[in-house]
Amino acid sequence: MNILLALLSPVFVYVANQASGKVTVINAATDSVVAIVDFTTMGFSAHPKPHHIVVEPDGSYWYVSLVGDNAVVKLDRNNHVVAKATTVTPGLLALDPKSDKLYATRSMSAVNAPARIAVINRKTMTPEEVEVLVARPHGLAVAPDGKHAYIASLGANQIAVYDAKAEHVGIVDVPGGDTSQVIVQLAVSPDGKTLVATAQLTGRLLVFNLADPAKPKLLQRVPTGDWPWLVAFTPNGGEVWVPNQRSNDVTVIDAKHWTVATTVRGDFAQPDGIGISKDGRLVFVANHNTDNVMNMGGISMAMPAPGTTANPGRVIVIDARRREVVKRVDTAPDGSGLGLAGGKP
């Protein structure tokens, strides 16, 4: 793997380590930790709780949600803080590929979260609070053309559709009860034609047709492992990869026939965040590495118990073509969200 990666532009993987207040930076070309960014020593609180990360496509800046400090922070490629936006208990993040917008929803731990998301100008880091009209907005994806953002509720069978140009929100009811307090994350296919959602308690990937982008239509449900968590399409849109937090494996789904292609197993420990290299060769999965389960307003998640010494987190590297785990890289404790940049398409 290292010989192959050395021929490519370096891939840097950023791993949010929520319980330890840190972000671990990994150079995938050497499978090594090149930096640990400790927010507790950078003017933030003792418990900033970094949760999710997104990175500019060219790697110039990266953004992290700090649940404990009510902030989304912008850092440069040298890991220096550039600016921050203040917003209540930010959770998942998504970049608009066609504008300077950065979207932030609310953390799963925010039981009384406002029915709003933050839409942040990435240049100025100025936030605007946008009403999305659904309870506990958490799951988040932005269409490739930037025209719509999709926000899933943790508290109802609903997905909010935000029209970025008209600044209008529509609500789509999801039939079947699969999303009642269980949708964790969303993803839109590279061609913009399909939306998928992970339904935690039912162990399903929900597949929506986006023929009308303002009205996602549920087509089918595909079985995953136990507690499907974050989710990613491969760059060519041919597959969907889903880490399963309770069964400690990763489901690979054929996105043409919507069937399970395989299940990848090996050294996973409560997997959470996922990222796929631009060339589709490597998959990176962050792991909490704790058997403790916390319940926040009816939502269960892996999280070290407060006041305990957390185990090291870990990133599992998968060869996507062979469907095999090829490397484990230990990180600061409690790996949650993950972002990556670099590499050639």
C-alpha cells in the first residue's frame, strides 16, 4: 500500500477525537500520525468535544465542529486556527461544492436542540441560523450542484429540504417508521440522482430517488449491519460504504442493484466516521474503541463514560478493491468524525 500511495499526492486524514478534545492528523502515504491538534491548549475549553470534520478539496483549510464549545473552527493546512463561527452544539458538517457555504447541524447529544441549522460563509466564518422546521436536525448532505441541502430529523420521520437559492425549506415525510429517532447520516450520489440515509435501529440503508430534488422519494431499504452510522458513496457512485457501530463491521452496497456486495470485517471497534480517497482505492474508518454506550434523549451511541480513561481511538484502512483491511493506525482516544484531503482522482 505504501508504494502505491507514495506515487500519489499525499492523502491527509483528519480524525476528530471527541472525548480527548483533539484531532489526529494522519499521512496515509506513510501510515503515520503527523500531528495531534489539542484544542484544550489553543484557547478553547477543557472539554471542546471535536465531533466532525470536513476539508477543502485542495486541502487549504479544514473545519471541525466543537460540540462542547458551541463553535465551528476553521484551521489552515498547518493546523493553525484561522477563525471560528459560533453556533449551538454543532454536529455534522458539509461543504457546498459550488459556493462558500458551510452547513452545520446539531449534535446527537443535543436533546433540546433548536430546529435550526447554521449556514456559514467559509471566507468570513459568519454564521446564519436557518429554520429547518424538523426536530433535532442532525443528518446532513449537500447536492453536488449545491442547489439543495438535506437535513434529517432525529425526532421524527422527516427530512428537511433546503433550497439554497430561494432560501426555502420543504418537509418530506418518510413512510414506514424507519427514521423515528434513528437516521444518523445522509449522502448524495456524485451524479445527484440518489439520496441515501442510515437508519440506526432498523439496520437499513434508506434509498431515495431525487428525480425531483425538492421531494426525495423513498424507493427501497437495503439491510446493513447493526447500527449503521455515517455513510459515503465511492467517487464513481458505484457503491455505498456504511460502518456499523454495534456489529463492528462495514457494509458495502452495490448502488446499481441496491444489494449487499460484501461485509468487511477486522479490527473495527465501534466505527463512526468514514472517508474514501479520490481515486476510490482506499477507505478510512474512524473508531471510538469503547464498549460503553450513552443514551441521549432516546439516541444511543458509543462514547467513553465520563471520568474514565478512554482507550486509544483507531483508524482502519481498507483496500476497496480487495475488500480487505490493510492497516490500523492508533489515534488519540475516541475517534468519531473523519475528513480527508489530497490524492489524485
